[in-house]
Amino acid sequence: MAAFENGIYNITRGSNQSLTTLGSQANCYAIFGDPGFDGGVEKWELTTNDDGTVSLRDVKCRLFLSLDDAENIQFHQSVQLGEKEYHWRLSETSNDGKVYIQAVGRSEDGDDYVIDLGMARIYPPRLALMRKDQGNEYQGWSFVRAE
């Protein structure tokens, strides 16, 4: 399991893309955006929970990175902002320094799901839960300490 200190981070994939949102209210979708999209790179407050999972909270609006239905984890489920704290599991990928952001809980099919690009071909690309694929280096995220 990947361990990070509590603090403020940018969550990125590659040099030009970051985990951000389509607004700052509850139920706004999480997206995969350019650093300049909607005012810059989103900053996330990472808090480690007693069980080793983490909570991710948007620094500006103070809402949590969550799911549209946190009780029922399923394929292609929307990732969005929510008022209720959601716990994520960070696990190492085979790509040095990158981690999976994995949904915690039980899915109906028993598969593990991680935050990845959704299948809908829209702009900006929305993030959704996709099946964890150990061989897919693009499912990994970098947590970069923010100033």
C-alpha cells in the first residue's frame, strides 16, 4: 500500500493533465483536465484514516471526492464531489511513483475498481470507476505536494 503524508496535493497523470472538477458544488463531476481548465490545477487535501484508507477533499470548496452512489460500487460509476466523506485506497502500480486510487467497498461482481477515464467520449473527459488492470500503466496517478 502506498503511504502519503497528510497534506495538500495536486493529483496528476502525465505532465499536462490533472484530476479536477466541473464546478465546486456537490454532485459536480470529476474530470481529467488541463492545468488551465477552470482556473488552474485543483488542490486536494489528503487525510489518512485509521484503517489506512485516505479521504480527498477539494481545498477550495471543501467537498470530498466521492461517488454518485457510494453504497453500490459498479463499473463506470461517476466520480464526483460530495458532502459525505468517502474513503479511497491508494495502492502502488508497476509504474514507479504512481498509485491507483481504488474504491473501497464491495462491488456486485467482486472486481476492484479504480478512478480512470470514463468511456463516454465527451469533453472534458469525465472520470469514472473502471476495472483495475495491473497491466495498464495509464490508470496510475501521481500525488505532487502543492505549495
